[in-house]
Amino acid sequence: MVRKISDSIVYIGTDDYSEPKFESQYAIPDGMAYNSYLIKDKCITVLDSCDKSTSAQWRNNLLEALGEEKPDYFVLHHLEPDHSSDLPWILEQFPSVKLVASAKAIAMVPQFFPEINLEGRTLAVKEGDSLELGAHTLHFYLAPMVHWPEVIVSYESREKVLFSADAFGKFGGLERCGFDSTEDDDWACEARRYYFNIVGKYGGPVQTLLKKLSAVEIATICPLHGPVLKDDLSEYLNLYNIWSSYGVESEGVFVACASIHGNTLKVAEKFADMLRDKGVKVAFNDLTRDDQAEAVEDAFRYGTLVLAASSYDAGLFPPAVEFISHLQDKSWQNRRVGLIENGSWAPTAGRVMKEKFSAMKNVTVLEPMVTIKSALKDADIPALEALAEAVLA
């Protein structure tokens, strides 16, 4: 796709609808966008490339946008292969182009592309550096661990455009989901799932970057994935502040379950209905069948999680283990959790869950923990009601 963002800035990114998963683990039913941009000025500048799956498409887009001109600079905000796969091609195709990146990125390039000779062809930028392109100027900010250590973002001061690397990214191809924020009517849903599963562990570095950027006026955000954001940016900036500070975005409770034969699922559904009857908004996920990335998203979105899980091999049913592991990896914190365990002769799920959640930062395990023996019975209802009251407290 070649599309003008302004008279001087052109979108030359690509969509991929052939891969079922992003990074081999996250479902992308609406595809994925690999964004790249071109600034036309006295010094023509390409910003990032694409994933190898869309190389042919990206090369055609670049050549179409360039016409008879040749680029002077190739700015690499993030070295991850889905943004740098055509670095060897562009350096070979345009012998005079210079690679602009952080020193860490330049040092890492040979790890991915040992065939490249970078001698005399790099410009390492650091915090506060700027690059004059003519009427446009790029100002660089280091953004380590958003979400790799070599990441930079750049701010073009003439048109007030932030090239934000993976920050403000979203799952989904642009032709299906909308090229910019005026065409995308549900940015937050897939942006939230993207953030917490891709960047979520690094809330502190994201907060640092947001503080740096608060000093400049931003009119447009051009991320490496997802739509171009423009007009009123307050919604996106506010959500990123909430997400990266591990705050609670929405009122409600997230109920998740990991059930072997369906009995634990019935308990979880009963508990969710009890909360709804009390006027509580409830999100629900069956960890054995639903997308775990969505479960991670909802665990961060709401302030309270209730997890119902079966005992298994004197421990915890593996889908629940996997879910909790994801939360640990993404630094889940500042939340409350209620626990429901099921076991037929020696329930162990509750003990394992409590140990894992108690080790997390500022996570409160609610009492009582409910124990079910095999299947839900009328005698179990008072314990579930007591847990519901604890959730509401």
C-alpha cells in the first residue's frame, strides 16, 4: 500500500494475511501490518522495512514512491526481523544510502545479517541527536526495552509526527482494519491485546518514554504496526499511560477457568452469573479453548481476576499453569485474585495458584478460596457467595 500521510510523508508499508500467528504465537485473524514510511525532502529518508513474508510487496511500494529518486538515509527504529528483513536489499540496491540507528542496533546487525558490510555506511544516533533532512528534521529518543534494548523513536518537528516503533502498535492489516484512526473504529481492542502480550512486561520503560515525549507537541503517531493515529491523540496517550503504569482500565471482573471434563467450567460459569446478578460487568475466558492472549489482555484490563482450575498430577491443570506463567512474564501486578479449585480426592490446584499469585507484585489473594469436590453441588453455593462478596468488597 502506498498512501500519502502528508505532502512530504508517504506510507509504504505492507499487510500480511497469509500467516495465522504473529511471532509464531499470537492469533491474527485480520492479518498484520508491517509499517514503513518515506519522507521526501532534500535528503530522502526511508523509515524501516517489513517482514520477509512481504518483501516483494514492500520493495514495489518503495520503488513506486521513490520514482526516479534515490534515498539518502534508511532509519531503522527497531532491528527485530519483521522490520528489518530488507536491510541487505536496500543497502545493495542503493550504494549511497546510510543506515541510521542506535549504536546497539548497529552492533547487532551482523547477528542477523552477517553478509552485510556496514563500513562507512552507518550513522549511530543517541538521545537528543537530530538529523536535518531539509525542511524536515528528525529528533531521536532512545527507547530501550520498548520492547528490545536497541529501540529508538523519532520525532519530525516540522509536521509534529512521532515515528513510535512498536509503541502504539496493533494487530490487524490496514486494508481490513483501517489505514488511520479515522477509519479504525475499535483501535483499543487489538491494541490492548498487542500491548500486554508484546510490550507489557516493560511498563517502566514505556513510562520513561511517555515522559520524554510529553515535552513535544504530537499531531500524528506513525507506529510500526497498526493504523496511523491522528487528530485527537488523548485517548491513545491516556490508554498507554494506564497500561504502562499497570493501572485498572475498566470496571468489572475477569473470570477465567481451566477445566478438564467441564465440571470446573460449570462452576466458573455459575460464579460469573452470580456476579452479573449483582450488577457486575464480567469478562469470561475458557483457557482450554479460547485465546490465551485475550485472557492476558483481560487480566490486565480489570482490577479483579477470579481463576477456577482443576487439580492435575498433584499440581495444577497445565492451561492454568500456562496462563499464570504468561502473567508472571508480563509483570502482572496491582490486582486482586479470587481462587476456585477443583479436585476429586486431593485438591492441589488452590495451593499452587496461591503460591504463584502471592509471589507477584502487589497482588492480593482474596478469601475464601473455594474448593469443589468433582462437581458443583448446592452445598457449594454459600462458599461461592462468600467469594462473590469478597470480590464486591
